Amino acid sequence: MQNEIPSSLQSTVKMLERSYPEGLADDVLLPVLRVLYTELSDRNLALVASHVAGLEPSVALNKVYEAAELDVQDPRIQAAAQRLKNRGYDAWLAEV
């Protein structure tokens, strides 16, 4: 399901599409959401997740809550953070 994304979140969607052109499967989605969790509100993160992963908004919000519980030291989260950094995370962070 493709939801309408506000212009304020377009750069987030573009960064994720650049970082994961193959899409965000569930095993990758949670670590990515955990990396972004401290930078976006739950609602905005759920909107982005719904859009890029094709999830219903309520399911996306539950994924955000699930991701928030993950340990940031988990190697999957560290790998997601590195992949995002390699594709513009720092520039994105400066703009949000």
C-alpha cells in the first residue's frame, strides 16, 4: 500500500530507496527503523515504513514499536546504520 508522503518526509523515503533499492524485507526493516527511531516521531516513521515497505499504517506503527525495543548494539542495527551512512544518512540528518 502506497501512502501519501508529506514533503517533509520525501528525503527520508529517497534515502531509504537509495540505501535499499531491493526493498525493505522484514528482516531489514526493523533494524532500519531502529536506526531512524531517535530522529523521527513514531507517526512519521510509521508513515515512511508504510510507504517503503508496503505495509498497512497500523502494521507499520507496530513495527516501529517493535523496532524501538531492539538493542542498538545488535550487529543487524549496526549494519543498517553503516549502510545508511554510506548512502547519505549524515546529509539527511543535517536536514531533518
